[in-house]
Amino acid sequence: VQVVLHAHPPYATATGLVGRSIDVAAMPEIVVSLGARIPLGARALPKTPEATQTIERLLDEHDAILLQGNGVLTVGDSLEQAYLRMELVEHYARILAIAQQLGSVAPMSQPEVDKLLDQARDTLDPAVRKTALRGVHQDVRNDLPVLVLWTLDSYAAFSTTVHNVVVHPFSFFTFAPDWQMK
């Protein structure tokens, strides 16, 4: 693991907030890319030993986890891989939320899930796995016109010639009189 990505995509975060893991293996590309389930880490305050232990334990066996009350964590060998996993978790959580409004989600049979997991494990060559998984992720990405993982109420952009600008996470900029042009 080279990258750990933490975000609050709305459908996946909402799933964790209600205390649910994603245990329904209903789509082959999810099983191949993320495994048979996306577990839920118990609620713990950030940066505490309890949170660290929960995350370490779950990441030993999973590439994506829901954090109850704190979003989603994905891991990967690259930023692209961790991001695509995050995108896939949100996409699947959204599909499940919609499907559950229509009725019961029909899971894949255990033999089907096992076969997909075996196929994913059969290929140890990272280049072959990357090519195969990239195709799956591309299919998922093409299903939606837009997948917004997180939005701000406002966006900030400024020139590299402006210095001493600080964007605070819960407010806007520092005061403009502190800014310097170089």
C-alpha cells in the first residue's frame, strides 16, 4: 500500500452513518475490484488508538472500508488506484440505495462470488490485474454522466504570484490585506 485516501462521498458515508457495511455482493465488477464486502469500522474518534486499531485490522483484508460517522477509506498502490476504488465504493453505494428503494437486492450466489474472487487471485502479475481492473473501473465510470464525490459551497483559485493566502477548511480566505504580490 502506497496511498491511503479518505473522503466523504455522500451515499457511502450515509451507509456508514446508519451503521451498515456493504455486504451485498450483487455486481461482478464490485466483487472483482473490492471483494465480496466493504466492511464498516466501528465509530471511533479520529486519531485515537481505537480508530487506528480498527482501521489497521480492516485494511489487512480489505482495500476499502466505511468508517461509521467518518466517511470512507480506500488504499492502493497508486493515487489512481485508491481514487478509482473510492469512486467505485460511492458508485455501488448509490446503486444499492436506489435499488433498495425499489425492493430487495438479489445477491449473487456464493459459488458465483467465489469464482470471481478466485479469478481475481489467479492473476498475480500487476500489469495484467491493472489492465483488467482499469476496464472494470472505466465501465463503472461510464455508467454515470457525473460522479461528484465531494462538493464545496465555494471554490478557491489563485495565482502562484499571490503569497500569504491561506484557505481554511471551514471558512474562506485569510484577510486580503495580508496578501502579497510577487
